Amino acid sequence: MAKQTKQNPSDRQKDVDDRQQLYTDKYFESGHWLLKIWQTIIAILGWLAVILPITITVTSFWASFNPKIPHIWSYSEGIAEIKFIGILLIFSAIMASIFSVTMTLIQNRKRDRLVEQWPTFNPINQRKRKDTIDNFIDNRFGSQEFRENVKTYTVQPEQNLDTHQIQDLYAQHDLDDIG
């Protein structure tokens, strides 16, 4: 037998609060100074490992066009590679833009032709379906007021729903939009 209980609103809020606290991080807790110092140093070194090579490469490339910029390195092969990678990146950006715009146009056209033109359900029968299911549930499990205000409700085995009972109910009342 399945039992249904109505939760108190404060219990539901407690459940939500418990679910929101999924992890902890000692870095943001009070104390743990050695951990904070160590992780901050690692983070700074990581950012330097990203920013420093980019700065050196951009400065060296810029120095090949402007003699006032200090030359960190000036290998002609490196400059040619940077130009080649720049051309590849520009080509990739153009191709990605063309693909994105094309797919957007195709999807908008498909949506206009199919989805917005034909509803996926019969809006006229929607209210009739709601009334039918409400009456069915009221007959089987009691009135809505009773169901919402009862503390404990035991579902009898004969009250369990069959696999396609709701679909059969709609078919009996000629409210089945699928067929």
C-alpha cells in the first residue's frame, strides 16, 4: 500500500535548503590560511603561464612591424607561423559564422512552416480533457479539497491506475488527439 502525506511548508523549505548545500570549499571558510596562500600562489602561477606566452608572442609579432617595440624574438619562421595561424583563425571564424547564420535561417523557416502552423494538441479539447480527468480523479480518490487537506491517505490496490487507463478514458470521451 502506498501512503501519501502532506508536508508542512516549513518542512519543504528545509528540504530545499538541504538540497542547495551540495558542497563545501575550505578556501572560502574562515581560517585555513596555509591552504589559501598555497592555492592563491598556484592560481597566480597558472595565470602567468597563460598570459606570459601570449604577451611575448603578441609583442614579438608587433615588433616585426614597429621598430620602437623591443624585440624579444624575431625569427622569420615564427612570424610566418603567426600570420598563417591568424589566417586559419579568420577563415574558421567566417565559416562558423556562415554555418550559424545558415542553420538559424533553416530552423526559423522550419519552425514557421511546421510548429507554429499546426498545434501539437487540439486546444478545443484541452478544457474537456481537464474536466474529464478531474472527475475521474475525484471519483477514484475523493474530492480535491479532501485530498489536499488529509494528513495521511492510503491508496487501496483497486485504486491503482492501469497502464493506459488515462488514454482509454480520453478515447471513451472522444478526446484522444493522438490517433
